Amino acid sequence: MAAPKLKMRLGDLLVHEHIITNEQLMQALNSQKTTGRKLGDTLIELGHIGERQLQEFLAQQLNVPFLDISQRRIPNEVALLLPEVHARRLRALIIEDQGESVLLGMSDPADLSGLDQLEQMLSPKRLNLAVVMESQLYEAFDGLYRRTADIESFASQLEEEYEQTTDFDLSSTFLDDSGDATVGKLLQSVFEDAVQMRASDIHIEPDENLLRIRQRIDGVLQENILKENKIASAMVLRLKLMAGLDISEKRLPQDGRFNLQIKGHNIDVRMSTMPVQHGESVVMRLLDQSAGLLSLDQTGMPADLVARVRHQITRPHGMVLVTGPTGSGKTTTLYGALSELNQSTKKIITVEDPVEYRLPRINQVQVAPKIDLNFSTVLRTALRQDPDIIMVGEMRDHETVEIGLRGALTGHLVLSTLHTNDAITSALRLIDMGAAGFLVGSSLRAVIAQRLVRKICEHCGEDHTPDAQEMMWLTHLAGEQAKTVTYKKGRGCQSCQYSGYRGRIGVFELLEMNEPMMAALKRDDAEAFTKLAKENPSFTPLAQAAFDYAKLGIISVEEVLRLVDTIDVQG
């Protein structure tokens, strides 16, 4: 294969073809001196040219085809002809095995030294080149170079190492170096795979004859089954040691946490163990500390809603609740609010279980029930610490609710979460937990209810016509306008692991209290409160907010109906 060559330098070519100006080139070259990055990357970063436009131009100049691989199904075994470390270093991916030759996608086919190395690695096969966008290459790397093969090989190696022990009690043998190393490698591979796939949770579940390792990706569990079921106890033991738990206690649930550095990410792991029929089940929540906190604008909340939430959290006192099921992003929203309120003029105290993100200037308290340091104890003390704002991780019991509401009544802003289905039932849930109606009516200012729904993959979204059943539901939800909307769904592609979805977005409803609603709560009239809340002109229910996203083509009909299933749509 004759290596493709540019007629002149890339910058001069782009100026010559009037794609960029000479001034833009000079600016990019000056920026390049300080960063040391490639010229193409610098031009894209400065916004002088789009990535696709640059790659198509390169392909044309080098007389090499330009390929969009987001829609292509690349077999794993084909990609693995080139080891991951070299693929990422040289930004190259084998797209097709053509027998005597391979189709190789590169983001920079003019990189001659890279080409020489690839020719040596892949000989005797010839190279047929194609230009591929760098962003698509990285997405493909994450999807194709999974750690599943590593996990399987370490699992079988670990089982072999412990084959000699009949009852598989690892407390004695675990300190043996070889076993320890293998179990460490196995867990490293499990975590690397989870970070690569953007998983929020890892589940390790031993069964009678197999071991399930499941990852929650975009809110849905994906399963990987290992036949080596005996190694589960070794994995659990190692994880308990990492989290500082009691390794001799296998009959009672335990909670702990530890921190990991994986692929440049600083991951906080919250771990929970539970005894099950065939050993211990472990669930780990992964919190990426290096991803940084989201502001309210970045949570996906519509701009008008953000403005109204800001108004509520900047009031001097009162209670603002964030509600929704587990894993609906409540903590993210609360921390988004806290990071905006975090100023040198405000004293902020948080009471959490556990502390999820460490924030500067904020006094964060971790509850410890073992020593009677629970929410209500800390909250009592917090009120004596002269705070302006208090954040309570969760309203769990009557006492916490009572103190939180009284704190809101006595001149503090109290932020907290509650596990309920929607905003309207939250206020009633506080009364149900034993708080007096007049206290809830006087203190509660606003309730934000939220869910996370999966977004349609932007690479493979296409038009979708709902079936009769779906249309009946949509019409019930949004009236006749539901029949005139063009809906979308994801076909499934390389980028989204053929699921049709990639990433999630929050769906929100905000209930702001007005005088009649407060009066209804004060006289314990739940029915009148519900009716007034639904009639509140500024209140948009969750189901309606989800439908608005479907109208814009952000989420699918399937996701709208999944959400509707869990909430009351009669509103």
C-alpha cells in the first residue's frame, strides 16, 4: 500500500481551499505552540472548522474514502485483530477483515510513522485505509474493547487457584499472594468495564451454579454470566476488605465505601452487602468525583423551570423538597442547588448518609447510626450551629421531618429529599409521617419531582409511528395533539451498543405552594389540597413534561409510557 500524502501542509491546504482564513491559521499555530496538540484538533477546538468537515476534506485530499462508522456493526473479533493499546495510541480501528487485507479506519491517515507501525503489526495483511471521525473511533473503542474476556479469563484462573480447597473457606487462603493478585485483577477488570460503559451500579449476585455480574447502564441492567460461581466469596471478601467491613460476618447486611482510581477517573464506590441463598449479594453505586458537579442548568431542567427553582432556593427560609424513586437524580439536583448557594456569606450544613460529593466551604456531616449519630441528632445540633441553609439527605422518620419543618419555620432554608411518586403526594406524605398540617402548610415552599428517562441515541434516531395501544395512551395523556406529532426512536448502532438509547435526561415537575394550598394543608384537607395543586396554572405534571420531550424527538414513546406507568395520569 502506497502511503497517502498531502500535496502541501494541512494548514496551507485549508487556506488555499478557502475553508479557513490565514488569520485563523495563524491563531491556531500560536495556540498549537503552547498546547502541543495537532493542528486539526486545535482548529476544531477554536471552532474554525467542524470535525466532520475536516475529516471529509482530509479524505478528499488523500483520495481515501470517508466512513461514518456509527451505523456499522463491527464484529468484536475483527476489531481485536489490533490490540486495544495500539488502537487507542494510533487512533486506528479495523472495520472489516477482507481476507488478505483489512479495512482500517484512522482519524489521521497522513500519520506516516503510525502507518508504518500498523503495517508491521498487521502483516502479512494489506491495509486499505478509510478516514473516520475521532469521536466515533473513541466511542467504538469503548464498545468493542470490553473487559468481558479479561473478566472471564481471570475468573477461570481464580477458580483453578482455589480448586484444592474443598469447602472454599477463603479466610485462610486469601492472604496467599497469587490468589490475591488474581482477585484484584478480576475486580479491576470489572470496574474498568463499568467505567468504560458509563455504568451507575455494579451488582454481583451468586446463584447455585453461576455468578451474575450486572451493570446498570442508562437505568437498565445488562447481564454478564460467569460459570465460576465459587469465586463469588473471594470477590466479596476482597471488596469487604477494601470497604473496611467485617469479613467474618456473612449473615448480616453491611454497608461501606471506598475510593478507586480507574482510567483517570476518581470513583467513589458505595457498597452494600446482603446475605442471599447462595452466598452474599453485593451492589455498588459508582460516583464519578472527577466528572464534577452539575449546575442546575446542566441537569436538563428547562430554562423556565430553572428560573423558578432559583427563586425558591434563594428565599431566606422555608423547605424545598426534591422527590422521586431511588436513582432518579435527586442528589444531583440538590448538589446543583447547593453549589449555586455556596457563597462565603452563607453558612451551609449538610446531613447525609453517605456524603456523596465533597464540597469546599460546606460543613458536611456523615450520619453514623451505630453511635446514635442519626439524622435527627445531627439536625438538632446543626440548628445550634448558626446555619443559613441546611441540607438533609433524606426525610426518613417523624422526628427528622418535625425538626426539619421547625428549622424552616424559624428562619432557615431547608433542602431535603423524599421517596414519593410525584410532587402532590409529597406534601401529604409529610403529614402521613406524623407532621402537623399547620407546620407543613407554614414551612413547605416548593416540591420538585423528577425521573430519569433514556434519551434516543443521536446517531441512529429515526421516525416512529406508535401502534394503536400506544396512541390510545398518548391521546389520553395529551389529547388530540398527540395524533399530529412526529415521534422518534433509536434504530440501534455501534455508538449506543444497539440499544437505541444513549444517556439520560431528567423529567421534572415543580409544585410551588400558594396561599389556598397552604390553607388546605393547615386544615388537614388532603382532597382540597390535591384539587388546588392540579389546578395551579404554573404546575405541569411529569407525564406532560415527558410528552413535551417526545414532541421534540428527545425521548421515545416507549420511555413516555414507561414513566406514565409509574405515576398518576388522571391529572
